[in-house]
Amino acid sequence: MKLYVDFQTRCRKEKPDEALRGLVTKALTAAFEYEGIEDDAEVSVTFVSDKIIRQINREFRGIDRATDVLSFPMAEAGNLEDAFDGERLQLGDVVLSLERARAQAETYGHSYEREVAFLCVHSALHLLGYDHELGEAEDADMRARQREIMKILGLEVK
């Protein structure tokens, strides 16, 4: 599987460098490979501020507050055939608040890079149809998958 990532930046304070973009690509790839994606795939990742992610969260989810990451899958849950454009899987869009990731890393006592990788893994699972908001069993399943993928990346919480 080859992952193509279209990066956009819509924030002024946090400027993602090449290393951070590489980490994002690595985290997304690990999640998709863990889930058995073999076809080439494409994802859009937009780095934003808390202000912008709050606007997007309000517009698309009706929740008027900033969040860490939003996922917009291209296919209905579990139906990846709809995401294939003849060349690769178009998995969807990830919107990531770097400002929120930095604050959460400080709050949780781990690195900014680990937080960004975790948010990407979390978002990748959403792009594939997982949803922790559907109940306890779904939440536990998604958390277990996240732990395994973070362990593969060498970024598990010790």
C-alpha cells in the first residue's frame, strides 16, 4: 500500500515542518495497514488553529467548541468500494488542530509528536468507519485498535 497525503496548512502560529508531515504520513499508513488496507490510498490532511476547527465543528457537527481532530470519510462505514476512484482509495479528509495537539500533549505529559500521531491514528480509524460515540463496545474496540497501532509506531503510553 502506498499512501498519498495532500497537506494543507491553515494556521499561523503552528507551522508543520517536514518531520511532522512525515510522522503524520507514518501514523496514517500504520493505521491503514493495521486495518488491512492493501490498495493505494489518498487522504487530505489540513492543519488548522483552534479558531478554524471550532468553526468547522460548529458547521458540520453543530458543536460550538474547538476540538482536536475531525474526520470526514469519503465512503459509508465499512464500504470502501465506494471510495475507489479507479486508481486509489479516496479515504477522506482529516482536519487537525495543531494548537490543540500541543496543549493536550502538555496536559497528558507526553510529546507533541506522540499526540499528533495519536490524533492521526484516531482519525484514520474514523475514516474507515469506526465510531467510539456509538456506545461502550465501539469505544473499547476503537481504543484497543489505537493502542495496538501506537505500539507498532513505538509510541505507546508506558
